[in-house]
Amino acid sequence: MLRVTTIYASGAAASAEYYANYLAQAPGEVPGVWAGTQAADFGLDGDVSQDDLLALLEARDPVSGTPLGRPFSDRTMSNGRVERAVAGFDATFSAPKSVSVLWALTQDERLLDAHDIAVSAALAHLERFGSTTRIRKGSDKRFHADTAGLTIAMFRQTTSRADDPDLHTHSVISNKVRTADGRWLALDGAYMKKHQRMLGGIYQSVLRNELSHRFGFEWEPIQNGQAEIAAVPKDVLRLFSKRTAEVEAELGTKIEDFIERQGREPSQWERAALTREAAVDTRSKKTGIGVEDLRIRWTDEAASIGWSWPEIIDQALEVAAEMGRQRRVDNLTTLDIIDHLTAEGSVWNRADIMKAVCDLERPMRLEDGNSWAATLERACDTVMRGCIGLDPDETAGPRRSSDGRSVWVAPTSRYMTSDRILGEEDFIISWAMDAQDSEPDPSPTVEVEGLDVMQAEVARAVAGNDRLVLAVGPAGAGKTTTLRTAVNDLHHSSRQVYGVAPSAKAARVLERETGVRSDTLAKLLYEWERKGRPPGAELNLPPGATVLVDEAGMVGTFALGRLISLADRQHWRLVLIGDHHQLQAVGRGGMFHELCLTGRAIELDRIHRFTEPWEAAASLQLRHGDPRGLDAYIKHDRVMAGPLEDHLKLIADTWLDTTSNGGTTAITALRMNTSTGSTQSSRTCEWTPDRSRRTPAHR
């Protein structure tokens, strides 16, 4: 795991004292050491002194004392906000708890060596690709130039503040870098901060390989880039995670105080801030107990729950031997990595490739950590040769030697894709252009009474003869009513209609509200592609049949391409209806939006769901990402603050009251990922069994 924090110039003296004195001189710990190309150019070698580190954090040459460009100084902005000057960054690499525990119980120096090798590998990648600076050219242009490298002070630590084993290294990186013409400018920290997960993945991958090479360990499945040594007892890991327990306990108290003070649960971002506060508030000074004494305590603690270090090692090696016998050696291919990247997005960069390689590739025991780090970089090179670059032509201006890209392009920008992605997107767009090449051919027989002008246009188009119909509408614009009208006309003309949606829930709603037999898009594609027949023996979709695709904005590119290919072979009509301003596809998507921009799309522009004019206007503001729309909801008492327990009771009572009276209710909730603090939106709709009766949803 990697965590990057900012070191501010205003606290340079305190930071230098903390790293070089407080940490490095703790009992049982070793002094910090210098790393990085620029450190060698300064003549820095060996142990890190407090004076040398302070000089760097104050933008001075640690040997001569001369200023390194402009001094660090805070700036007061026009709005009165103070922008604090950045002196450096602390990139902290932490080993999996199982590695820390094994070191604590065995004191085997090879574990520390493996950790150091892995940290150095990650920092070497950062120095090669992320030690750039931004240079302003004119009022609105910047180019991103390579520098002479980084100056890094590395402080390895082996314990947590709760005196648990915690192998980690603070890598203090100076914010001053030197350009090719000798100027000292600020490091562009974007690469390091945006790609923390990837850099941490390199560390974890190299560590796994080095330990597999040295000891023969096997590993649990890789999750978020990290894995524990297989068979290290989980209760032992929990036993030595007191610091985590302290933070979680303090966080619980802070959340309770927040609810009492604010009358509501903290948001995702507020929870993250409270977590950081909890970590700081429980950050007591280390006890000063030496590692040798702590080892006795650690051994006793493990024994108290029935474990000794020889038993843990023996079990890990025994399981490793068995897993090694059963394990298949399936080397990843370029196609495997590209398929993984393709599932997550349409474009990527080298850092994305490296993250995928580290997450997917299992250790190879024949290679040590240093060789493995080189293997990872070669794997990225190989995958990149199998991709298509989207950067401007190589002749367009100077290039960076680090990554070969134009200096006018940020190192963090994504610029690679694959033939498959371009082929899919080209096929979809080309087919859509051909399908809409002729003049529109709407149905003249649709009964449009009760529909507004644009609803009537959509209904006629859906019931017409165009091969492709694109319809866009915000929530509450009457898409369902419009589709039901069009479906009635199609059925009256004895024309077949079938509905699909990204989820089973949406498909059930589409079927219930339009009378069209519906199912998931995935099932339709599976039945036709794998079995060569439509879903359901009684279903027949002859040439000219209409396939309605509801929530089309949530359909991924791969699935949409397969649907169009199937529709083209079967000579079906496609109706894509949705809203590209709402939730997008879980994976690679965005094609519905692109088709609406480049094709002939009909947009429903009136909101019918709401009786209050302000609510319709506010919903459109939120649809376009304008946070001012929230003001109207707050003004009209539509936002109610309160603890989670009160909200749950209100939701349950409302659902029971509404459904018992034959009405409907919709519940929207956030599902919290407790490991990351992030949230995901999920929506659950419940309907009365009497489908002939509907009332406006209570929100």
C-alpha cells in the first residue's frame, strides 16, 4: 500500500526533526538513507542528517547552502485564501500485515531486504516517469519537461504507534527538481498523486516476487493490488492490528458527534475527513520500547492465542508447497492485459497498464525482486506495442525522453487504445449513420392525443420504419407514456416488439408499463449468440421487428456493438431511449451520448412528472450537474437532515403506509464500502400488486 501526503514549507523544521531525529533515532530503527539521482548529484550519500533534510525542505543546496531557485513561500489569493507552499511529499510504502508479522516473530533480515528492494523499484519507476515539472509558456500554455531526477530521503520503520509490527518506509521527496538548462523548479506531483495505486502495486508485486523467490511463499488472491501470505492465521493478523482498531474506535466516536451536531450522517467526503482526523487524534508518540523488547512481547501475544512463529512459518511453507503443486503456470499475454483494460475504459496510459500487470500477474519464483521489476517494465513495453497511440504525430514538437511523448502533453493523460475498441466504436457509428441515412419515416397512424409535441414525434418515430431511432429525455419527461403509445400502434399493426434493459429490474418495469415482453440485454445476446435462438421458445422476432433498448445510456460499448451486429443480421429495428446525463455504463461506455451528438436524436424537453414548476426546473439543473438545483429542494423542505436510524424508520414507515394503501414508493440508498469509505448508488423500486393503480412515487 502507498499513501502520499504533502509536506508544507511552513513546517519544514518540524518535518526535518520528525523524520531525521524522532523516527530515525527510535530504539531498534535505522537511520534514513539517501536515494534518487539528484541526491547523488548533490553528493548526498549514506545516512540522512537533520540539517541536510532541513536544507532541502527549505529549498537550499544541502552541501553549499545556495538557494535552489525561488524560496518556498505561502501565497495569499485574491479571495483571502492562503495557498500553502509545498516543500515535499511523503510517499509511505507499507507491507502487508502478514509480512510485518513474520518479520516481528522471526527478525529475519531477508524480509527487510525484500521490503527495501520493493520500495526502491517503485521509486525507480516514479523517478523515470514522474519526475517532471511544468513550465509556463505564455498565459495559458504549459509544457511538461523531464528533470535531472529526484532527491529522496528514505526512513524505514518497523513498528506502529501501538507498538505492533508495521514494516513501512517514509520516502521524503523534495519538491525541487532541476531542468536540463539548470533551473530549479517545482516537481509536478500529479503523476505521484494520481497513480498512488499503481506505484503501490509495483511495490507489492516486487515484494511478493522477492519473497516467493527467497522463501517459496504463496499468496492469497490479490485485492486492490495487495495480497497476504497464504496460510498466515487471520487471528494473528487481527491481533497485531491494534492501531487500525484505535482509529476505527475513534472514528465511531467522531461520527456519533457529527450526527449529534449536524443532525445527519456524514457524507462520503466528510467521512474521509473524519477518518483522517481520527488517525491524527490517535497518533500518540511511540513508547520508545526497543524492537528487541517488543519481540518478546510479540512472541508472547502470538502464544496467547495458540501460535508460535515456527508453527506459522511451517504452515505457510506447507500450504505454499501444496499450492505450488496444484498451481498452473499461465503466463499473461498482451491480449489478457488489453482485455482487462478494455473492460474498464476506452483509453489508458502506461501507468494504467502497469497497474493491470501488477494486479494480474502472479509471482514467478525463478526471478528475484530486481529482475521482476525489470520484467514488469518490459511487460508494459510489450503491451504498449500492441496498443494504438492517440497522441499527435511524433514530429509535432519536442518529446520527453522519459516516455517519448510531446512535452505539451501531461504525463498523466491517457493516450492509448486498442484495435478492438476503435473497431467497435467505428462499427457502431458507421452502422448508425447508415441506418439514419435516409429521410425519417415515422408512423402516421399513432394516436398522439394527450402527448406534447416532442412526445408525439418520438412516438411516431418509434412506431415508424426507421432502422434506428434515438430518443433522449430527462427523468419525468414521459418516456414510458410515449413508448406505450408507440407500442400500441405497433401491436395494432401486428408488428413484433421486444424490450431489453441493462438490468432485470429495469426490464420488469419496461414490461409492466409498456406491455412489451422484456428481459435483460445480456440474456438476449446470450440466447442468440450461444444458442442460436431467441430467449423463450414462443418468442419470434422476424425481420422488421422492433427492439426497444431502455436506459440506453447505461449500455456498455461492447454490448451495444454486439446488439447492433445481431440486429443487422436479423434485420431488426433498434430504438435506443435514455438519458446520457444520468448514470453511465459500469464499464466502458459513452456511445449512446456519441450517437445522440452525431446522429438524428429526438429530445423530450418538457417535464411532466412534477406538479410544482420549481421542482421541474431544479431537476433539470441537477441533470446538468448544477449544484444550485439543491438550493430549491432545501428551500422547499425536500431535504431532511437526520441520523441514519431515523431515516431508516421514516423510510420503512412510509413504504408500509404507501403500499398498504395501494400506492407505490421508490427508495434510493447509498451502499457504503467500509474498507474504502466510498459509496455506490443503488435504487430499489417496490410496486403494489394491483398494477392497474399507480400513484406518484414518494421520495
